[in-house]
Amino acid sequence: PGTTALIINAAAENDWIVRLGLPDVDWVRIKPGDKAVITTDAHRHQLMEGQVTLIGEGADPMSGLYTVEVKVNPAGARLASGLVARVEIIPSEAQPLRSIPIEALV
């Protein structure tokens, strides 16, 4: 509680980075260059594209999460430091999943 989960900051015009934390089960699935879809509370109905640019190698000792940076293409949206965003990262490699029919569960 009270720990920052997501930070948005800019170094130059249209050079926006979203920094977020991922648990280890998601961290192992992504690679630099993977695509991302970003939405902000300020622009609820506008999807922005992004790309994973940095994947941290060590977990934060306080949260246990791995830092990941996603470069955002704002597509004309006006962004500011401190906006709340949601990021969906689309891994470049598909992971096969097993399925169990609902009837098989007791």
C-alpha cells in the first residue's frame, strides 16, 4: 500500500515512457520490441500503441515486481507526467495453454 505502481514521464515532445512493474510469471514472457496497447483515464476511448524498450533484470525489493519500460506513441493525445495508464503487453511468442472441459472438474 502506498507504493507507486506506475509512473509516466517525458524527456521530450512525443518521447513518452510508461514505467510499470510486472510479476515474475509475466516478466519471463515478454521481450524488448513486444507491442503494447496503452489507455489513460484522461483518454478513455483512445488506444495508443507502444513498444517494450527495457526489461529490468532485478526485482524491486519492496514490491517484488520487475521494472518494464514501454515507449508510447501518443497519436496526437496530450499526455502529462502523472497520468494513470493501463498497459496491455502482447508477447511476441505465443504460449500454448492446456484446457480442461468444465464437465471434467469435480
